[in-house]
Amino acid sequence: MIRQPIPGLFLICPRKTLSMPQKSTKAHAKIVNLISSVISLKDEDIDLIVQAFEPFYGKKTEILESEGKPAHYLYFINEGFLRLFYFEDGTEITTHINCPPGFITSFNSFNDETASATNLQCITDCSLLRIDKKNLDNLCQQELKWMEFARVITEKSLHYNEQRTKDMLVLSAEQRYQKLISRQPDIIQNVPLQYIASFIGIKPESLSRIRRQIIS
């Protein structure tokens, strides 16, 4: 049975590069550029971003948020790869794999402050920024444009999950893998095959067979 993907978070890559004010840091350059592709930013807005999002470094295989507990942070990925997964009959089921630049968390848990249905894990060493819900709420209360940015994130997350559900129902396993290759080739190069196989809803041995057929 194909299960509905559990909401995570992501956002498309920015279309432009914004010059950074003196007070900003290199760690915040990507998030500023991404946010500025959605809403207009002033120097004081960038200062708010730097203050609200703290740099955080996750180690390979480290669990950042745990199933059964509220997700405490929304993460922005500067470098590295993360996944959301849950256990089903002792088997790990990967629901999301995210790469930079973008946001990720167990969205429902973070937003509603309820127990998470998934674990958030670093697949590789990761350079991240993170913000808790209190600080995110405070940021959104500064100006209406921050609410607009939060709305855009939510809409894109919902669209992603709807499309993923459709792909799992309509596309074959090979078509899902080919789509991943074309849309997110970095995942193919940096994420273990067992996670990719789980992500597209098949066994690792089935993915190995598909890869052999594509090569031949």
C-alpha cells in the first residue's frame, strides 16, 4: 500500500543574487538570496534573518528531530543532504530527501507543536541554519511580507506532497527514478541507494535492477 507522504518543507532555488549588507554573514547568504526571490528585503530585514536563524552543523547519521516528539526547529540547508523517515514493521521508510538550498522539518509537528510522525536525519555532514517556532512566529509578526513568505513556503510544500503522491500512484518505479535523475541529480550522487529506493517506493534490489537496465 502506498502511503501519503508526510509533509516536509522545501523551496525552489532563488532566481537572483542579492548583495549582502555588512552585518550579514556568509552562513546566511543562501537563505537571504532565496527569501529575496519571494519577497523584497531591506537591510534591516536581512539583519532580522541573521538574528533569527542560528548556524548549526549536523553530523552524518545524526538525528535532528525524533519521531514521537515535537519538531523543535525549521532547518535551512546550506550544504549537505537530509531525509525524513519513519518506521513501519521495523523497516525505515524514507518520505523526503532534501538538498541545498531549501527548508526541511516535520511540517505538521513543527507548525502544530504536536508529536512528529517522522525522524529528521543528516545523510551527510550538514551545514544548516535553524529557527524555532517562537522566533519564526516573532519574525512573521514583524511585517505582512513575512507572512507572505510563510504562505509561499506552505503552498510549495503542499504542492510538492500532492505531486509526490500522484507520482507514486501514476508513474512506474523506473519513471520515478528517471524523474529523480532529471530533477535532482545531486541526490543520485550523494545519497545511499537504500534511501533512494525507499524514497521512490521500491526495494534496493529493484532499484539496482533498474539502474542496470538504464546503463545497458
